[in-house]
Amino acid sequence: RYGILVDPIQVVSLFLKDPYSWPALCLVIVANVFVVVALALERRLAAGSLSEGAGAALHALNLLAILCFPASVILIVTSITPVGSVFALMVYTIIFLKLFSFKDVNKWCREARAAPGEGSAAGTALGGGGGVAYPANLTYRDLYYFLFAPTLCYELNFPRSPRVRKRFLLRRLFEMVRAGGGSWGGQAHGGSPRPTGAPPQPTAAPPGPRGPPPGPRLPSRSLPRNSESVTYFWQNWNIPVHKWCLRHFYKPLLKWGVGKWTAQLAVFLLSAFFHEYLVSVPLKMFRLWAFMGMVAQVPLAWFVSKFLRGTYGNAAVWMSLIIGQPIAVLMYVHDYYVLNYE
């Protein structure tokens, strides 16, 4: 008669009375510790009280802990459910990707600031012209704004629309949640990354007050209904993840002298790891089927690009998605049922 009635005070009091009955929510709350550590490291690096080598090592340990800590808790705590585990791991995976981008962009800013002869170009890249400039961006408000923004790529100054586009924002938030599911893919070719001016995101725009701001003007999804190659499909399946891979993984590999084919293979392997991470850990079963399902996309991509074109290529891509991925999921479901209910 009255719909679903929820007393928020009672929910909060129940959580405070017995927080261990909400292990997934506790994990999400604890994730703030890693965010604070990342910001503290960047402040020390900006002040010059921490060397670049030590900062890189500490950032690596912090990022590694973001992936290892929740997985360890999920494997040890018996009261946490698979659904809660998936939710917690998705949150931690998104935070991992965002803090990785946050670390990279601030490093590029320091390099541009220290480079001789950069002058006004460096100032523009660092947020000049009325925007937030490095290191003024190293605040809790700025970092948490980025953590809640529907993008994985950090910018000092996000372009903003005149008003909040609620439907668009909700759609992008949904994409961000699904991004934690590891929708990665082969990456497009391009040059090396630059400080906050990398192609995946436009940079400077007057930010205005930092809260509550209009929605950031971010690129939208391109649905790959007619994908004639596996690479094209994964590039357009999840735009935020594709932008992150292009900017923070694929292009740096090219800059270090890695070949294009090897770099694309590395992207698929990274994708395969996160597929397995987000399935095996919550189910507490390590079968490597999700990993192998993504690795199998590599020879499939080569075969489709070499021998199939047009409609045949599109059919091959969708057959692999309709048959291949569901089979891997069914194998996990079967084993989970056998282990827990028989």
C-alpha cells in the first residue's frame, strides 16, 4: 500500500551495531585509506621532499595493495557473499585505475614544469589560463571529485557543460561500474602521452566553482553493433576503459620501444587478468576460464582480420561473444553449484 518503507536511521544503527555483518560495505569504506595515501604521496612529491624513485615505488606498493587487500579479505572472511564481493572488487578496481591515472598525470605535470624551455606551453598544459594549475590540484576536493566523475582518465580541469545532463551522467556512471568488469580491448595507434593534454581527454576549460559543478563533458559510448574485427569491437565496447588503456598502458609501452603487436597483446593479457580477478576471487574458485576466454580473443582477432571481412567478420565477432563468454560463465556457475550445494 505504501511501497517500500526504509528507515535510514535504523539502517545506519544496524550497521554500526554489527559492522562485521556488512563486510563488503566495510571494504568499500576502507578503500578511502588508499586514496588518502595516494594524495599524501603526491603532495610530498610536489613539495620535493620525496624523490621520484621512492615515490614511484611507494605508489606501486599502494596500487598493489588496492588489488591484494580486498582479495585477501574476501578469501578469508566466510560471511561475505559473492554479490557483495563482486561489488567491492569492482569499486577497488575502479579506484585502482583512477589512482593510476592520477599518479601518471601528476608525474607528467612535474616533468613539464621541470623541462627547460617549455615556458608558456608547459604552463598551459598544467592548467594555466584561469584553470586549476599543478600543484594546486592536490586537494581532497579535487581528488574525490575525480573519483566520483564518470571517467577513468584524470585531468586538472575537466571540460564542463552549462547544465547537469542527468540521463547522460547516469549512463556514464553505469559504464563506470561495468568498467570494473574488465571490458578492455585492443588499442588504437598513437603517439606518446603528454601532460594532461593526451588525446583521450580534452584538457583546459574554465572549471568554475568546484561544487556542485555541472556534469563533465566526456566522450560518449559508441555501440559496436557492426564490428568487422575483434579489435574494433573491444575498442568501442567500453569507452572509459579504452581511453584509460590507450593513455596509460598502450602508449607508454610504445614510448618504451615495445612493438605495436606486443603492446596490444599486453592489453589483452591485462584484460584477461581483471576478468579472472573479478570472477574467481568472489566465487573463491580459480579455474582460469575467464582468463583463457580473453586470451583466446588474440588468435581470434588475428584470424578475423586476416581471413574474414565485412559481414563474415561481424558474424565471427558476435558468434564468439554469444557462444564463447556464456560458456565460460556457465562453467563457473556449474562448479560453484557443485561445490556449495551438492
